[in-house]
Amino acid sequence: MVRSWYNPTVDAKDVAIILWLIFVGLLLFNGMGPLQQKQQRLWVMRRVAEPLGLEVHPPRTWAAWGPSVSGTMDGLALEIEPQEENGTQFVLMIARNLPTVLRVRRATVVTYTNGTEYLSGDPTFDREVEMVADTRVLPALLDARMRKLLRNLVRGDQGKVEMGELIWKVERNFLEEAEVRETLYDFIEMARRLKNIKADVVARLQFNAAEDPVAAVRRNALQTIIKWQPVVAQAAVRRALTDADWGVRLLAGQNAGREGVPVLEAVLLDEQVDIAARVDLIWSWAGGAGQMQLIPHLPTLLSSPTEAIRHAAIRACGMVGREDGLKLLLSYPVNVDSEVRSLAEAIALLGPEAEPALLRALETADGMRRTAISLGLRDGMSSRNGDISPLTTGLFDVGAPLANTARALAELRANLDGGDAPPEEFQAWDSRKVARQATERRGEVRNIRSGRR
């Protein structure tokens, strides 16, 4: 006969014992996990922190979920404490004795005023981190490695630097030695570099100007070393002449003397370079000592496919003046209305010595070119406080021959110079006739110029 193991006579006492054993087992299982984790964190922290000269303390209370660390290193007072808030465990890491003027926090609104909030040039960093410090040393501090560390610090409002303290709240379990080592070493490296922010500034500036992966950061570092360390800047400037970024090359070329001229010429003619930068370079050369370098390139710039470059080159012809600029302006093919205004402004800059040639050109000009030359002559003479009513009459009287306009300009030029008669080439015309026309049309001209016609 087969005997069954099932005993239907199990009483309530047996059931209670079984349930009690299950409950005790669950308690033991759940209790051993946290205890083992605490011990593991203590062992890991000792292996990582004690070789650095830091003191590791076992969990101070039953509720503490990990060890604490304290000690000093290179003048820094370091503290690491396990904490818990709203059910979230984290490690609070604090380094003291940093410069009190230094401030780092998560950026809220990217505003930079009075030169205090520093813009590094790295767009990713600048969107996330706000810093206040001496702008002469920050370009040396903020290399690629430090920017990464500070971004990790402020991410999620987990860290900041203020009042001489670096505070970092790290939400990690600290069970793996590699994780603990990376976090602790990053923290110490960040604290050391912030404390010694003024150390080796020149060497770090030179390194960042040459090696940083972000072009704007290289440019900022180069600009800083040029401004604050001019004695040692030339080596960095020469290296930057071959930089991959046009902005860095442009800055280097502007500070390299004769050696930088070929670099600037290449930037000037490169259609891939920022338009505003090229326009600034055109005007700076045209208005300064770079005219002789600019003149050979004006024909190329006048035929640029970029409208803004053509307009800048037209104006530069007027700023350069002399025979070179005048020839280019008179031969420029005016194709659109917007170029009429630019050409007129350039002609107005040429000065009185160019007026005879302009008057001769006006005799044969037609269409947009005639309008541009006429407006340029009018504006140029008006700026010298001359009576432009005869000129205006000739310009707006579409039925008057072009000779009337040219002769009116000649008479006006003679009057401005204090002469008794117009130039010899225009002595055959009847000045009284043009003067009478001017008087008769004066009221109408005023209406035209004010836009009421």
C-alpha cells in the first residue's frame, strides 16, 4: 500500500511556524543586502582614497549607507559624506579653500555683461555653465578637459562653486572601484585646478591657442595672450597663421605684421569665410595703412558673387581714392538699383580732384551709371557746403541736356573754389541761362527732394 505524504491533520500551530520561518528568512535576506553593500563601499573607498592621504571613516550611524572621507591635499580641505534626501541616496563632495571671487553654476540665461560673466567660445559649454572670474586667466583654465569637468559638475543643478567652496552632489551607488576612482579623481582634479587658477597661465594659454579642438576657444586664448602677454605672443601668433580656422588665421594675420599679409589676403578672397569678417577687413584696409595691399584685389572683390562684398568693395574704391579707385568706379557695371546708392556714396568720397573726370563721364553716361555719378557729385559737393541748387535742377530736369548738368556742376565747382569762372573746358556755356533755370525750378526741386512730388 502506498503511503501519502499529505497529512490533512496539520493544525494552526504548524501553519504559524511555517509563516514565521518565511518572515524571518525575508528579514535576513533583505537585511544582508544593505550590510554587504556598506561593507563593499567601505573596502572600495579605502582602496581608492587612502593612497591619496585621505582618511576613510566607516558609516557613522546605522542609517548611513556608506563611509565618509576627510582630509587635506595641496591646501584643499576635502569632505565626502553619504546622504539621503526624499528616498534618493547621493554623495556630497566638498572642497574648501578655493578663491572666493570664483563662481561657477548652471547657466540659466546666457547673458554676459560688464565683462564679468565669461564666454568661453565653446557653444556647448556656454549654454550649460556660467562663470565669474578674472577674464585674463579663464581662457587658460578652460581647456577641453576642464570644460568637460565643469559641465559634469553643474549638470542637473548637482554642483556649484561659490564662496570659496566646490560642492558636488553625486548620485551614484559607489560600489564599483572604477566608478569611485573616476569620480574622486575628477573631483580632486577640478578642485586643484580651480584653486590654482593663476598658475602657469602663459603656458596654458599657448597650449589652448594651438591645440584646443574648438576654434572659438583657440581664438579667445590667442586674443588673450596678444592683449595681456604681448612679449611672448609672437610665437603663438606665428603658429596660428596656419590654423585650420579662418577666424584664428585672421586674428593671427592682423597681429603678425608683414608676415601676416599673405594670410589676410587669402582670407579676404575666400568666399567660404564669414561675410561680415571680410567686409570689416575690406574697410579696415581701405581706411588705413592697408590700401596698397587692397588695391590689387579690388577688381576681384568687385566681381564677387556675394552682394555685400561687392558693395563693400565699391565703397572701398571711394575710400582709396586717387586714380585707382576712380577708374574702377567709372568702369563698374551697375546692374541693380542697390548698387547705384553704393556707387554714389563711393563717388562722394573721392573729393574735388576727381570732379573733372566725373563731369566728363557724366556727359556720356546713361541709365543707372548716370544716376550714380550724379548723386555722388551732388552728395560730395553738398558735404562741402556748396549751393547745389543748379546741380539739382540739372539732375531732375529730364528734359534738359546732359550738358546743362555738367556745366552746372562746373560752375558750382568754380564757386566753391572761389574762382571767377568755370574751368576752361566749360567756358562756352551760358551760365545765366542755367542760373535762371535754377531759380524757376527751386520750389519744385524742394518738393522732389522731400518726396512730395
